[in-house]
Amino acid sequence: MKFLTDKPYRIFWLSIPIIILIGFLSGTEPLDINVHDTYYVIEHGIFSILISIIFGIIGFGYWIMQKANRRLSKWLNLTHIVLTIGGLLLIRIILLLFREPETETLMSDLNFNENLNIAMFIIALIMIFGQIVYPINIIRGIIIKRNKTSG
């Protein structure tokens, strides 16, 4: 736990190769995102690169704060890490649960997939909230100075 809260940049930087590996092992299989009547199609490999760039920037921000000797909230660090990494893991697990509709049980499979879509949407909203925690923590760290010990 101390590994996560004291040096949060490590968890983001260590997750980058894993995300890229998973993205490229998924092949050229597209990721379809349906928003109302519009479909956004992106390859898993490209999507993993985009997430890796974002994780690199987040990790760099945490690293800069540590090198500048600023104190970040351990509670906010943990909240941000759990919501971001945990949300990505949950969405990946949910993507593995999708079923191809069979002719006999077409409606039950479609309802099951629709429920999974709703769950992914809720998890994505929670992850967005987690990204709001990050700048709050950085701004708090800039304002609050680290206490120096005398001796």
C-alpha cells in the first residue's frame, strides 16, 4: 500500500507496457463505441497507445511533484489510482464477458450485452471522476508546503 501512495508515478509507469502489450495482443480487432446514432471505431492497439500516453503524463506529474518536494495527499493518491487502474481492469473484464448473439437465445444475449454496456458506462463515469481528483491533488500539493524536520 505504501508503494502506491508514496510513489504513485511508479504504478502508472509500470502499467504502460502492460497496457500496450494487451492492446497489441488484441490484434486489429476494432473497439466500437456507440454514442446515440454514431459509432466510433478505433483499433485496440491505437487505443492502448492513447491510454499509455495519458498514463505517462499522469506519472510525470506525480514524479515532478515528488522531485519538487511537495506533499500530496495519500488518500487522494489512492483514490485516483484505484478509480483509474481499477476502472480499466473492470472494463477489460466486462469486455471479455460480451457474448455473440445466438439465433435461439437472441433476446437474452442482447439484454445481457445491453446490461454490460450500462455497467461499462457507469464505470467510465466513475473513472472520469477519478481524473478530477488528480488535478485537485496536484493543486493541493502546490499550495501546501512540506514540513521540514529540524535537526
